[in-house]
Amino acid sequence: MNDCQIGLSPQTIGVFTSFDGYSCTFDDDRWSLNRNIALNIGLVRHLLSPESFEGLRHTLKFFAVNMSAAHTSNLFDRYHALLKFCSGEAITPTLVVKYRQSIGAAHEWYLAVIRVLIKQWHRLNYPGLNPELVAFFNQLTLRGNRKGEAVKQLDNEKGPLSDIELLGFNDTLVQAYEAGRVSITELALSMLVSHTGSRPVQITNTRLVDLADSVSEQGEPFYSILMPRGKQPGQWFRLRFRRRALTEELFIILTAQATYVIATATACWPFKLSEELLKQLPLFPNWNAIKQISNETEFLATIKTDQLHLPSGRVTNILQQVTEAIGLISERTGQTLKLSAVRFRYTLGTRAAREGYGPLVIAELLDHSDTQNVDVYIQNVPEHAARIDEAVASQLAPFAQAFAGVIVTSKTVGVRGGDPGSDIRSDSGRGAGTCGCFAFCAANVPIPCYTCVHFQPWLDGPHQEVLSELLAERIRLIDVTQDVAVASVLDRSILAVTQVVEACKARKMQDASSSDPGAI
């Protein structure tokens, strides 16, 4: 059967319009409810009697028209799983009890979802529903969905990222972009997820018009993005927003992505749009859909829907591609860091709780409409920023890979080695390395240099001295603030300097007759 197509008249016989504005043919076996979700109704045809199949279709149509595609899809998926368990037999209370036993207590919420479908089916008085089933579900007591388990357990692969992992991801991502290993779109999307913790559907629902730069009441530049809200019951596409502040660096990246989108889109089209209309382009487009637009009238009709936006499922794919490109290793597992958008959400909530913010602030940050699901952060404040001394740093450094530069045997063999202005010195004034960057840099040397890809530490540089000063400063910050989280901002630099110290020691232990006088 054909997919549902945008643009069909709702008055056409057998055609209805989904909640997100997609027109669907009722008799088709597949309904496309939005750019992300399609219901394969035909999958259950052989599992139901003709009467029950008809009743189910009409009930699902009600949800498809009046509720979000995600909610409708969840109802269908859970009922489909129950039908498969029953293997074509009519669903009875006895079979539901057996199904409940098979899924276990942790998944009893599956039946709570099915109950919503059953009750609405009965309320609409559509055919094919066993009256005993309605009575059974009405009296059924079920456990709710267990939430926040990955946060509570601080799961190394599914839970919140450690400070070292988060900073490492952001740093190595930028370095990978500079090296040409990731695209501007991958950089912009990944950094937006990392900084805001927004859901994939929110990220992909953004448009160029949502970016804004203004001046605060104090006269300082203020950068922000209007983030479309997600998971709001009965909410239309891009109806409600929350303004999120951005750093200047992230705003520059997103502006570069916007410039790329406009240039690429206009190159695809045989027509021109005004500057105002171009701002309605998605920040992260579905390029296949963009290329199919042939004129301005078609563009105006299409931007009323989500068709031009990147499917939200692509966010996780892009994060996985980026992870492979940067090759970041987790210091907790010793393996390649496993990333998903939800881990960044967990990280945002966890860090906010650790900083002492209350439920209302955390709910606002995570785009929750209430505080019922934020207690998991408040009640389980983790302390990722554990004590780091020289011994611990030596163990973590090989995994964290915080050092991004190249060790050189002397100043003379480094890039810009002949430029006196390229010297990087320790706080005591001793030369520690060479900066290989030809652009202006305002970093407070030497500490930030150790995590910079352009830094070339000298083999005989005072790196142990720098490390000792860093460790002492970390202890001082803890004594002054009584907050390990404040001191943890130094941890990635500590690991980078430790990595240099260990690498220099290993180099010096090599055969003095080594013929390679250059870079390690």
C-alpha cells in the first residue's frame, strides 16, 4: 500500500489528517503520522478477526487525529506485542494474566498503555472488543514505569557522563572538526545536544529563525535559541517554545550551520526566496525533502508541517558517527565512549542537582511541565569529581587522552619553533613548549595549552612542575570552596599534563641512540 502523503484533501473519502498535518488513507496498511513515525497497521490484520481489526483501526485513527504520533505509535506497538503473544487467539483476561507474567514487574507499564487503548475503544463504542476485557482492565492494578534507573545507578554506559567525559567530548569534537573529520552539521548538532540536553525531536524541530543575538539589560551580548518544546500532550508542531541561552562560541557554530543550510538549499532550487522566508528553513534539514521543493508556493505549504526537518532518529546516529570519528575513550570503562542524546539530558540534570539547583530549575532546564520526574536527580546527587592525586591521574591519563598535541625533542623542531613569540612558559618562567598555531589566542597559558591540538611540549620541559602546581591548586580550591565540583574544572588539564609527563619519561628511557630526533 502507499504511504500517507502530505497535501491530500481531508475531505477526500477514506482520508484523514494526522495530528501533525499528514494526510493518511484509512484503508492503507501504513499510516505516516509525521516525519518520524509511521504505523504499519497491516501487521495486525492476520492476528485479529475482521470485526476487531476494524474496531482497532477506527480507535487508532482517533488517537492519530487527536494525539501525538509518538503516543499513538506507543499504543499500537504495545497492543501489537500482546497480539503476537496471543498468537491469533482472541484476547481474554486469562491470556492477559499470562502476558503480564511473561513481561515481568519491570514492564507492567506495557499493560497500562494497553489499558488506555482499551478504554478509549470501549468509550467510542467501536466493534470487536471483548466486554470481559474492558471490565478486567478497569479493575487491574499495575506498577508504573520505573524511571531514572540509569541516573540512580550512575550507569557507565547509559547514565550521566562524568565531567572528564563531557569536557573531553566537547574538546575532541572541536579538534575533529578542525581536522576535517566531522562536518559543520555534525559539529553543530552534537554541540547543541551537549550544551542544552534537549530531546532529539526538539533539536531537529529548530529553524534558522530561532537563533537570536541581542543585548542584555547590563549592555552585554546575549545569545539564545528558541527551543521547541517536546513531549507536551496535545501540542502541535512548533507551537510552544522555551528560550535557551547559548555561549558565544556555540552561537558562532550554529550561525555557521545556518549559513551552510541557506547556501546549500538555494543551490538546490530553481527559484529564490526572500531573506525572511529563508529563515524558516530547518537548522538541521532533511535534504531529500528540500530537493523536492520546486517553487515558492510549494515551500510555503510544506513549512506548515515537519516534512523538511531531519528525522529525530538521526540524532542518535549522528552522535554515534561523531563518537567513532573522534575516538574518545571513557576513563571509567577504558572503552570508546557510548553516547546518546538521553545521556546528555541525564548529565545536565545531574550537574544542575550537584550545583544545588532545586526541582523547579531542573524541570525548566529539562523542559518538564512539572517536577514529578526530577526527584531522581535531587535524591541521587553523584560525586563524579572524586579525589584526584598524582597516582590516580597516572592511572586515568591513558584512558582520558586529554593531551591532544605532539611532544617534540626541542624547540627547534617544532612548528613556529623559530618564533620567540611562540614559546609557552610555566608560571616560574621556564619554557615548556611551543605553540604551533598562527592565529591569535587569548588562552591563559600554560594550563589550557596542554589540551590544545596546537601545543608542542618540549621533551625536557618543566611538565612535572606544572603538574605539581595544578594538583596544589586543586587542593586549594577544595579548601576554600568546600566544593569538589568547583575544583574538578582542573581535572582534564591535570590528566593532560600527566599524560605528557608519562610520555616524556617513557621517551627518555628509550635507547639514547634513537635515530628519530623529531616528533613522537
